[in-house]
Amino acid sequence: MRFVFEPSAPVSLPVTGQDERFPVHRVYCVGRNYEEHAKEMGFTGREPPFFFLKPSDSLVVVDAGQSGTMPYPSLTHNLHHEIELVVAIGVGGKNIKAADAEKHIYGYAVGLDMTRRDLQNDMKKQGRPWCIGKAFDQSGPIGPITPKDRAGDVNNAEISLQVNGVDRQRSSVAKLIWNIAETIEHLSAAWELQAGDLIFTGTPEGVAAVVPGDRLVGQVAGLGSLSIVVQQ
């Protein structure tokens, strides 16, 4: 097959404990999936889950034990951090039942859904899509994937984020409004999931702004940590 120009290399993530890498297909994100975060954003209750996407090439891949960097993005004056558990799909499917969801999971990772909050809020007010606030270049720092058989009790794991050594976000995956299995059920009813899909499962309360020079360290118990520095 010939192309009019050389295509970009596929996006892939390192996998803990092995040489093979995980090729990324799509990146799905769940909105407002922790009750306290929903409240701080002006919402309450167990509303039906909703989803948005990031481009796969918006990921900032950080190897285990390393510290990555991301530039402070253009057009914003209010860049927010959102720490998230990321689910990696290993077996695709459509209309997957929650009871069967575990069979489709390859592993888990620590991710950040960085958000140009001022631009997102402007789009909300105008009833327009959030893409400019959520899907910008380098908006998704992510660490290595830990295969599920090495990840421990992810459904009850502590999730946290520190900025310059100070706690900003701290909660438990057990507090997800829609748990991992339920999220896969809802998501696979709307899209046919494919091997290589990533699901950012939502962020707990405590989202706030960062500035150039800030160091962010996110953790999900059993999955290690993700370290990123925001640059000018």
C-alpha cells in the first residue's frame, strides 16, 4: 500500500513487566463520574453516564519511574488537573453486559485528563461541544499499563494527586458513580469497543488550576505513579 505521505507511527503504551507494547485505538472519557466532583461542578445525583473522546495522539506517554513534561496549552488561562483510573480494553465487543465486562479488560493505568476549563465553560454556556477544552494536544498524560492480574483490587483502590507535594485530590475508585463494569456496559452500547481502546473513568473532587513549573504526581494504588511537569 502506498500513501501520499508517510503516516504517523501508531500510539502505544509500555506494559509493566513485559517488552510488548499496548497499541492504542480510541480514547474514551467518562464525564462527572464521582459524586463529589459532580457537586463541585454544579451537578448532583446518579445521572446517566456520558462520554467524550480525546485523540489518541493527545496522550503524553510516561514510562515507569520517569517524569514527563507537557507544555502549558495555548488559548487558556485556567488549566485544570483531573486524575483518573484508565481501563485498557484487550477484547472488543458491543452490548457487553456488566457481568461480562471483566473478560474484556486487559489492564489499568494512571492518567490525567487535563482540561482548559475556561474554554470548556465557554462551550457549555453556548451549548457547543467541549472538544477545545478537553481534546487539545498533549491533554492526556498517562503511565504504563499494568495487566489486570498484577493490578490488585482496582475497584477499591485509593486514587490521589499531589501538586508540588501537596494533596489536591484523594478518593477511592469505590466511589465511582458508575463502576468499571457498568461503564463498559453503557459505553459498549453506544460504540463497539475494540482491543486497544482506553477508558478514562472519571475524576474525584479537588480539581484545580496548575501553572508552568508545577509538578503533578498522580497515583492509583497498585498501579504505581504518574509524574508530569507543566512547562511554559
